[in-house]
Amino acid sequence: FYYHKYKLIAAVIAIIAAVYFIFSAVTAVHYDAKAVIFCFEYFSEENRQDVADYLEGYYEDINGNGKIELSVVDCSFVSGLDTAQYANTMMTKIQALLVGEKDAMLFLLDEDSLKHLNSISKNVELFAEDGIVELSDQFYDVLGDETKTAQNGKRYLCLRSIDGTTLEGEAEENYKAAKKALERIRETQ
């Protein structure tokens, strides 16, 4: 033991690390899609989960695991925290999701954030033609009355456009699933 104790300790640590990483990989949640909230107001963790639950009712199982699970990413600007660093962080986050995230196809926006994104996009269509749905009272019933009264104007669910982007080939399945979900939402509004 004394001669091989360092090798034995290293082997035990390696085995523990391998078991941990394998367990983490096996039990990790594999989301079907991501929805992005970009509003100029606060969204609580509970409301983010309510948005995920609402959208899951309209999605199909994309990854084939038998469950429909959506991740919601919040990129909202919260008044009072609008320092330059905070604003740059949120803008970088929303730009990264718009440009490079193949799973993020649906964006929950308010009037101000929709105007903001359209103003910075110049001649590029960020959202698909006929891909913007104004959300009705059914949506607000899911989130609760306090959200409707505190909202910054109307809210929209927008389907991002992938035509002419680097995601055009690899995100086709996610785009079609999001488009189908948006059509179902439009029918129930």
C-alpha cells in the first residue's frame, strides 16, 4: 500500500469523477426547445415557469424522450437596474440567442422590446412573416392578474426567422415545431 498509495488515491479520485460525470450526463434534462423572454419589465422565476408550462401545452416532443420540456431564458430589462453594464449584458445575451441558438425560436416580447429589436435589425427580418401573435387574456390567465396589470403594453409571441441565416439548415426541425406551436396558439386566441 505504501508503495502504490498515490496511484491508488489517484485511481479512486478518477473513478469518483467518472461516476459523477456519467451520472450528470445521464440525468441531465434535455429540453425540446427554448423560449426567450425579452421585455422591459421584471419576470419572476414563477412567471418564467408559467410561460414554459403554457408553451409546453402547444409543443410536440422534439427530442423523442416522451416528455415535452421547454427552457425559458429571461433577457428582460428591469427598471432600476438599467446601468450600462447591465444593459450591455442583456443585449449581448439577446443577440447571442438571436444569432446562434438553434433551440430558441419563440420570443415573448412586449411592445417596447419588439420596437427595439426591429430598430436595431436594420434590413434583416428577425421574425418570420406571419410569425407574430398578440397574446390574449388566455395567456394572462396562466400568469395571473398581477402580470396583466403590470405589463408594459401588449405582449407578443414571435417566431424568429431562419431564412438566410447560418441556422437555416441545422435549426429546421426546431423552426417547424415552433411554427406549429405558434399556429396552435393562434387558433386558440
